[in-house]
Amino acid sequence: MKNISIKLLSLLVLLTMSLTSCLNDLEDFIGDFSSVPAIAEFNEATNASTGTVGREIIDPTAPAEFSLRLNITVINTLSTDTKITLAIDNALVAAYNTSKGLTGAAAAVPVPAAAITAPTLEVTIPAGQREAEWEFSIDATKVPNPVTTFYILPVKIASVNNDITISGNNYIRLVRILARNEFDGKYKMKGFIMRPGDTGGLEGWFKDQDYSLSTVSGNAVKMNRVQVWANGSNVGGIEAWTIVVDNSGTSPYPITVIDNVQGAAFIMVPGYDSRYDAASKTFFWSVEWGTATPKNRGCTDTLVYVGPR
């Protein structure tokens, strides 16, 4: 019995020594993490092609609220608050244009200072935590041509307390400010579609069809789906239409509806006042298409704004 106990004790000693050796080898392999410095950085990934992060102004008539997330890369959370001080540095925009070869109208420009509101440029990451948000807003009414101009808000980490290291490759974020034009949004469509001789429910009146119009340019939007027949099914042989608004004068604005698939076979109905009424946020149009003479496909639609998409 005594021999068995001695053998078991010897085996335990050997196992302990082996485990200790393995742990030491593992430490040698992965390194001593206690010596890794804490690093302050922006932790939102950038767009692979543009090198920017995007923020979109949905309502062009009101300030848009945004934020950027910062974090501390550290093994164990810190016992004291960390204060990260940011700076808006427009020189970064010039450097960006140079690096991308952007010139003229294609070049990025800084967001006007008058359009930027930030309660503070100092972000506090509380003790025991790793992340915090920097909040700011952009007033679209103070940003000229926000849809067509390449605006960037250039933000960098300027300093950090607690002897924390500033990241070498994630200390800058170029925030691209995108915008939707005033015609962008969700709509309800009603109207009448023509298909002479139809007996299957394709020709006739329809209502309450849901559509979204997305910004193409400062004065154009594209439908998210094609025109429907009276029964709600999709019309074939056409594309989701682009609507161009001539808003150079006063409302109601003349509009042109474009179908690149039909091309010259697609026309605005002569004599019909196709238009956009800004007061009611409503589109009215009448179009025809096809190669028949006279044309035997067409619709007269009304799109009423519901809200932002």
C-alpha cells in the first residue's frame, strides 16, 4: 500500500512539472501580454475603396446627429478614466486628395466649420470600460450642395492621458458626409395603367403601391422597383424609372421620367402636366411606351410622400 502511494505521489510531481514546462513554453510562444501597451484608436472599419467612413444626412432641412466610436485596446481594463482629445484637421483632406489623385470637382472638400456642432472634442472612456462615442452633428442647411459635393470631416486623435499610446494606423477617421436630395423617400403610388384588350386584370386603376425613391443626383431619384399593372404584378420589358426634376424655378417643378431600356420608345404624354409639387411632396406624371402606333402601353401615376426611407 505504501509503495502505491509513493508511486502516485511521484506521478503527480511529474505531471505538475510537465504542466509548468508547457505553460512556460506557451508564454514564450505568445509573449508576455503584461508588457503590451494600451492603445487608443477609432474602431470603425473604413471603406476599402475610399478609405473613409460614411454618415448620411437623411433630412436636408435639419441637423443630422452622428457619432464615432473610439476604444482602448488593452488586456485588462484601466482603473481610472481615460480622456481622448480629438482635433478637426482640414490638412488631412488635402493629403487625402493628393493620395487619391483627386482634383477639380472630384476633389474632397472639408465640411464648413459653421455646419459642425460638437459639445466637446474630448471623449472620456470610463474606468473599467474600453469604448465610448464622440457625438457631433452636421447642419445640412450650412453645407452647400451636399448631394453633389464630396465632403469630408477629418478627425484625428490628438492626445491621450494615462500614458496610453495613440494608434499608428487608426488614429484618423475621414468621415464622408453623404446626403439625400429633397425628393428622396418612401411614397404611396396610385394611378391608372393602360393595356387595351386585357381581360386578366392588368389594365385598370390601382392604389396604395409602396415605392421608394433613392437619390441619384442633386435633382434626380430612382424608383426601387418597376411600374405595376392594376393587379400589382410587375410590368415586363421596362426598368425602374429615373425621375429628373427641373427645380431651377418655382414649384410645381417640371419632371422628366426616363426608361433606358425602352429608350426612344418611352415618352412623356404630350399635353399632360408631369410635375413635382413641393408643398404636398407629390409627383404626377403620365407616360407611354412600346413600338405600337399609337402606343398601347402607358400609365398615369401619382406618388405621395410618406416619410424618409
